[in-house]
Amino acid sequence: MSLRAFSPTAPARLFLIASMAAALVSCQSKQSAPPVEQQPAGPPVPALLTQQTAPDTLAAYAQAHPNDTLVLLSTPKGDIKIKLYKDTPLHRANFVRLASYGFFDQTVFFRVEKDFMIQGGRSESQTVKIGTYRIPAEIRPHYFHKRGAVGMARYGDAENPERMSSNRDFYIVQGHPLPDYELQANIKEFKLNLTPAQKQVYRTQGGAPNLDQTFTIFGEVIEGMAVVDSIAAVPVDDQKWPLKDIGMKVRVVR
């Protein structure tokens, strides 16, 4: 059998030409299509912690980040620079860890009491991402609730006798200078054991001695107390929630 060159009929030639034209248009379309821009990746999602895993995880994080002791809290009112204490390692690690994941960037100051403190960090939707756990207490007698002290909120003694801290709700003490009679009344009512130096700070600078020795203080404001004062002065509702939300962004500086 002899082989002959393939010679398509007229309809076949038309189909072939149309197919080639379509392929060429498709190729040109692909070449002219703008490149797809890749969105920058967000912060990694933190591992979900439980009450059983939290202490060991936070202790390991503290050891891995020993020099992360300075954070910058930015608000619509200005910036607040906070120094974190190394001898409250679990609380420091928890705060740094959440800040690094951008947890606090979706939260607001939800309780503001002038001459007392401002409290923030709560977000039900964000909490789902980190898990429900409490931080073992790290109450140190040499830390007291002077003006600018930073601590973690907690449930009351009846349901939380170990005085474990919230994993998210933090507060900054604004306070006010206490006349001696008011300071002595606090010492008597709350059975406080304050040093002469601590008493003098309360008299001259102010603070909230009613919180002493029952809440963990894990840092202090080193710049930006005027911003704290500004936030503490905003109008609030009956629940002490600011009438206009005050958000924040928290960054680890060092």
C-alpha cells in the first residue's frame, strides 16, 4: 500500500484555520493578562492553648524570647510605651506572644474609670483563636499599683482562689495622689504590707493600692502617661465603656 500526503477537504481546512485562530487569540490573551498580585501573608495563627498546655508553652516562649521586654501601644490618642518585667515570665510571654500575632489590634479599651484605670484587650472573636486559659499568678511584693502600673485582670477569689490572670484583659493604672487618711484606710481595709517608699509614691504620684497583692503586675508605662490620662477622660456609658471606641495596635519593640 502506498502512502499519500494528507490533503484536507475545504470544510476541514476552514475548521483547521478557525482552530488555529482561536488558539492564537487565547495565547495572546494569556500573554496580555495582568499578573496576579500576591497579597502579603498575615501573622501566623497562634497555637490553641488550654489550661493544661498554657503554663509550659508560655514558659518555653519566655525562654526563647528573653529580650522582648518593650512594647508600643498605639491608640488614636497617641502612643504608650510599656516595659515588661522579666520576673513575671508567663505574663510577659503571653502578652508578647499575643502582640506578635496581632491579637490586640482587633480590640478596644472597654472599661475606662477616671482617676483609677483603663482596661482593654477583650475580643470574643479573637479569643476563639487563642483558646480559653488562665495564667498562673505571678504576684511579686516589690511591684505595686503605682501610677502607670500594667497588670492583668482576673475573676474574683470566690471562683478563682488561685488568683490566676485573664489571658487577654489588661489594665493600666491612672490613679491619683492619695492623702494620708485615704492611703491608711486602704492599708487597713485590704491588709496591705507596703514599704515606706511605696507609701510615699502613693502619696506623691498616686495609684490604686486597693489592687495590691491580689493582681499580677507585669509591666509599667515608661512613656505616654499623658495618653493614658487622655483616654481616662473620655465620656463613657453606664458600663464604663467609652461612647466612641478607642482601638489599639500593639507592637513588640524589643
